[in-house]
Amino acid sequence: MFKFVIGFIKLFYQSWRTMRASFLLSDKSSKNTILKKKIIQYLILAGESSIADISKEIEMSVPTVTKLVIDLLEEGFVSDFGKQNSNGGRRPNVYGINPEAGYFVGVDVSRKKVMLGTIDFNGRKLDEDYSADYVLANTQESLDSLCAIINEYIDNLPVAREKILQAGVSLSGRISTSSGYSHSFFYFGERPLSQIIEEKTGVPITLENDSRAMAYGEYMAGIVKGEKHILFVNLNWGLGAGLILDGKLYYGKSGYSGEFGHICAFDNEVICGCGKKGCIETEASGFAMQRLLVERCRQGSTTILSELIVEKGEVSLSEFVDAVLKEDVLAIEIVEYMGLNLGRWLAGMINIFNPELVIIGGPLSRTQDYIRLPIKSAMKKYSLNLVNQDTDLVISKLGERAGLIGACLLSRSKILGLL
């Protein structure tokens, strides 16, 4: 009986600390909350620090920082790491983030699967990435299936559900992160999609466009090494972009920035997924690849993918990429054609935004130099020399995990006010 009471008290205390932590992170108006978030933000980047160093870096008085750090210790966000190594004199205590203060789940939704992962408060992975088969469709059944996958994953985590402070859901299409609405998938009524998923899972949800999530993943944990002006291109079935300007994700007024694939660029009769004709996406995307491949095969061209096209009438992106890497001539020709089209219009983006780095990501980026070199050639040809000399063109480091890692880190950054 005594052990039961002690266990209940511990559980109650842990739940109280978690609720208090959640309240702190959600309360944006309090001056103390804002200052505490500044300390947390600094410690996430610094790793560990003394009160004197914290005070200097965030420009607050030592007494104020001392009081706030004590509060953060009680609330479970910060840990006391003991005395700092010193060459002489009185050694100060150093403090750092308590990794168990809370956890953040990432959910990356694609056409055929859902990838999920979790990070601790320090941003370190809690588990191995989890993948579940899934069919993305604009139906209530598909939404219910997604929520069931999220719930099953959270149920199997080694941490209590109430310790998850936020889950980030990365989804393709036109998404307003600030309002939580998705206008491409699951727009069934008046309520935001983020609110619906939150009710079905019991976890606070932030919704993000997949290209922006991928851009943020690369920026925080991928190929970016200090650059602050970045253009990320998501070369998937569709074509999207994520912009980071001066170290901040760019959303635009309503949150729909990055629809690069829907610039009207070609005088063709191909209807894009958006309903218009001539979009860049109609000549440089997975859907464009599929159309061009089938057309060329019907015209008599040969490829190692011929049997698949005859049997199914289509190929997957991974099958096409494998054909390119096996040096299939037709597949390489199509990649080069798409790369030249993409590079020409990226040249215009470079002239406008003058980025330090252009990152090519998404499934078709796995073709590596087969896609990178024609893009680079067209970018150099059509952009201003003074501008393109500032810009490096690279392939995504995180690959298919970029969206998942970005979703995890975005969920933490949003709740901490890092964006």
C-alpha cells in the first residue's frame, strides 16, 4: 500500500511538472515566459553555460537570470551540471537543457507511406525512424487512417503521452501553418486540420508544408553549414520550394509561399494538378517524368522500364531513379530535360533572392549529378553572373528523412518561439 501511494505521488508530480511545462511554453504573453524561452534557446545552442555567461549572452542582469534559471530548474527544463572546470578561483555551476523535459514527434506524410520519429528536448533522436504503409487520399478514411498510425506510434513510445509537448505533421500542398488549415488534403469543413488531428490524438499539433519542413531539416541538421539565405527545391511527384531568408523560414502573408512549381512557364497544353496549364511542374516533376517516359516508349524508345510500363502503365519514382543510376539512356535523357527546364527557372529565383545555397531534395534528387549538372548548366546560362557566383548548388544530405527531421525540429522551434 505504501509503495502504491509513493508511486501515485511520483506520477502526480511528474504529470504536474509536465502540465506546468506545457503551460509555460504555450503562454506567449508573459514577460517571464519570453525571458525563460530566451534562456532555453541559448542553452539549446550552447549546450551548457554558467549564469554569468547566460547573462552576458542574452543581455540580462545576473540576479534576473539567477531567478529565472531557478524557476526553470523547478519546472524541469534545465539541469544543474555541477561545477565548471576552471584554472583558478571559485568555480561556478553550469546549467544545461534537461533532455527529458519534453519530447517532440515528427510525422512526414507522403503518397504511399508515413514516417514518424521523436526527439528529446535537446533535439537528439529518441528512437529509430518508424515507417508505415499508407495511401494518401483526400478522404475521411485516409485521415482516420493517418490518425490511427500516429496514435499507434505514440502508444509504443517509451515515454508517457503527456510528455509529448508537440507533434509536427509535414504534408504536401497548400498549408497555412499559422491557421492550421490544409487546402489540398482533408479540407472537409470549417475546422483547421491541425485541430482535428489534435482531438484524435490528444497531442498538440503543428501543421507544415512538406517542402518547408524539408528545408528546415536541412538547415538545422543537414547540409547547411552556416548559410542564412537558402532555397530548397523539393523534386517529388510535384515541385515545391522552401525559402530560408536571413536564417528564418519565409511563409508569406497567408503562409502559402514556396509554390514554385505553379509558375506559368511553358506554352503547352498539359494540365497541372492545380488545374492550370503550362506550370513548371508539367515539365519538371515526377508527374512530368511519368508522362514523358510513357510518351517516349509509345513512340518506340527502349528502356529497362518498358515491361513495367506495359504491365502497369506507370513506374514509381524509386524505379525511375534506379533506372537512371543503372545508366538507362532514356531515363537519363528525361532527367537531363527536366534538369534544364528546372535550372532555367531557378535562375530567375536566384536573380530575385540571391541565395547562398540552392539545395535539390526530394526523391528525384537521388539521381545526384544526373539532375544536378543540367540544373547547374541552365542556372549559369540564364542567371546574372554577379549573382550566380554567390550561389552553390548541392544535393540534399538528409534525403527522404529531411521532412521527418524538419517536422520534429519545427515542432520544437515553434513552441519555443525560435521561428
